[in-house]
Amino acid sequence: MQTTIDATGSASATLAWERYMNPDRWPEWAPQIMGVDYEHDRLTADTTGRVHGPLCVRIDFEILDVDETEWTWTWRAWWQQRALGLTLTHAVTARPGGSRTWLTAEGSPLLVLPYAPVAKIALMQLVKA
């Protein structure tokens, strides 16, 4: 299953993009993320890390692609030793008075459907000034 959600806000596109690119900042705007283990200061393709969620949930991830020119990036997140996972593509665009971000989530409906409302809240925070 694949679904796309988006959000618009008053944060500049540059600010929203930088919030994505620095994993240390993810907990600032994504309430489902308590912390991130990632060796780099900025997202880079072909790298891996781990997100810490509530209730000691740990989700491993791999950055598949980062396009700094188009402000898009794709990653795969999984748990249960890769038994369950999602592929997520993100983008940021400038718009008058702020920015727009979108996320396409692809995976099992059992994961995509419950994740969509949580992701929507995070996206709204991402583009908030």
C-alpha cells in the first residue's frame, strides 16, 4: 500500500529541509521520536541509524537517497529484524509565506494506516515556524 500526506506551514523551506537533514533535530518536530543514533551530522545516502520511540521501541533505518537540489530524501525504516518496515520518501517545497512538505509511505497496510496520522502531526510541526 502507498499513501501520501502533506502539510503546509510558515517555516521557510530552508528551515524545514534543515530540520530533516539533521537527525539530532528529529525529536524537536516528530513527537514519536525520542532520540536518534546516527553517525553523521547530516543525512547521507547509504548510511544507517536507529530511531528510539516511545515504550523502548527501536526502529532501524537506512538512508536510500538524498537530493539536496530537489529537497527530497528516501529512507527505509524497519523493526523485528527487517520483518516489518516502511519505505518513506520526503520532500520540501517553498511556497508563499512558508513551505510545504509531503511524505509518501509505502508498505503493508497494517503499518501505513496507523502511521499516517502520526506522520501528519509530525509534518505539521516540521513546517511550523
